[in-house]
Amino acid sequence: MAAVDQIPVTVLTGFLGSGKTTVLNHLLRQPELNGVVAIINEFGEVALDHLLVESSEDRLALLDNGCICCSVREDLIETLADLAARRAAGTIPPFHRVLVETTGLADPVPVLHTLMTAPDVVARYRIDGVVATVDAVNGAHTLESHSEAVRQIAVADRLLVTKTDLAADDALARLEALIAAINPVAVRHRVRNGMVDPAKVLDAGLFDPSARSTDVVRWFDLASQAANAPHDHRDHHCDGEDCAHHSHHAHDAGVSSYSLVIDEPIQRDAFARWLDYVAALKGEDLLRFKAIVHVAEQPDAPVVVHGVQHVFHPPITLGGWPSADRRSRLVFIVRGIPRQIIENTLCKFASVSRAAIRRSAA
């Protein structure tokens, strides 16, 4: 198939809480992105991000319960092949681009290597660019603590520095200097609330790892060497009785994810009190928190809450429930915080009955 017929793929990456889904939501609302399909990768027992993206179901595909850089790479290949087949058969509306949003802990190199080498993918698709979001508030600390964040920036064609309204000018200048040292060739933009002109992030040109740093070239060489080797599951952390296939994921030692589903409505003030307590007590190790909450005072309008370490953003009230499921769903990505501690604090500070807390969506 000629390259001109290949469907461009834009990969949207960035560390936990850096604003990927907010950017994706904004982009999908722009007229320039009519006819674009988004593939959202999540891991954990409860998928949530796809419910928060305001788009029709035929424009979304979900890769859940695994990280795209390891356990669900085959699913990505199958999803892209299925989309192309359905497009050719006319069973879905025609699309002219795919946006792939990775998990916050994803190493983008294996993902990009897969998109560049899998025969079923390269016959129909081409990588048209890598966009990475960087949190202006937590970015510098994240780069010091997590190698995935460094790699996300290093391979990017476009860098979106988010939450600039929350960061001091000197801190923002230091972060941008650090980013420039990691990737001096990427085009950088400051954005607020995910609002970016699609023209600034799309059509970046055919991705070429050889044009990046020597580290990036080496990472892709290693990815080629490892392409046919069995995946090493030692990176997956199991948490005693909670250990289940793909239910916990960690690239850094001690990092795990888990989810809670709460059957009963939650009082607004009690939930706010619980958030304050968790941020004060465990904020340093709360790498990412996201939730859709059934607030007792407004049962027909769920509240969405996002947090990264000590920083919790103002709650957002949706216009209505995105699905028939009206239970609260809480997703945690943590470093060394046992699930039981979270459950205990919910009961004590948010007045949630223990019988209403479930450990999976089932």
C-alpha cells in the first residue's frame, strides 16, 4: 500500500495527571477533527477516562486493564486492524486519523516501535507525530523520579506544558529549561485547560527516531532486540490477595493502581473532607487520583474530581451521567499506599458505609 494511503496516527503521551485526557477532549470538539477516532488506553479494574471524553461511541475505542507499552500491545494491533477493516467495509463512519492516548506510566518507545514494525499496522497506518503533555506544577519532580516521563518528553515532536496558570514564573522557566535539555528539537507550547490549536499538534511529519538524541536511538535499538522476547512480568506488582491478572501495574518499584466502586451516594462536604485528609496525609505518594462521584445533593449531575499528589483541581459537574451506571468510581495510582488505608479513610471521613465499597466494577 502506498504511503499516501496510510492513515496518520498521532500518539498522545504524558505522565500521570499531566492533562492528556483534557487535551484529547478539547481536540475532539474541534471541527478539524471530525472523522478522527481516539483509542484510549487505561489500566485497572475500572476504566474511567473514556466516560469523560465528550464524543460519540463510534469515535472511541478503549484498551483497558493493561498498559499499552507492555501487556496490551497485541490489543492495540488488533484494534487498529479492526478499525481499518470496519472502515473499508463501511460498518463505521469513515475516519482519516487516529489519536492514541497512552496511560500515564507508559514508556512510549515500545508503543512507537510496535506502530512502526507490526505488519498489520504499517500496511494501513503511519505515525504522524508524538505529542507529550508536561505538568507545569509537578513536572520537574516527576522527571527526577520517573524514567517514563523522561522518555515521553525525549521522543516527542510537540510538547504541551499544561497548568501554566498554577505554576510560578521561575519554576516554569526552570522546567522549560529542563525539558529543552532532554529534547531540544521538539516544538513547545504552553496551554491552559487543554486548549490548543489542532494545527499546533497535528501533521508533525513522519516520525523518525534517528533524528532524536543518542539515548532515543539506543532505546529503539533495544526495543528491536526485545521485540520477539517474552514479556517480563516482574514489572507488575501484586498486592497480596488483590493480585490478579493485569489488575496491578507498575514500572517503578512500589507503584500500583487500584479502583473502588461505591454503591451509595456520597455527601458533598464529607467527600471534600476526605480529599483534604488524603492530600495532607498521603499526597506525596498519591501519583494520580480521578473519580466520577454520585453526590447525594445532585443525583442527576455527577462530579468529576482529578488530583495529582497534593494538588486537587476544582471539581467539575457534568451535564448528566455518561452511562447508565450511576455508582461512584474512584481510580488510584499510588506509591506504597495500601488499598485498605483508602477504604478505612473513606468510611471514617467521607461517611461511606463499608458495605457500599466494592473492589471492582462487578
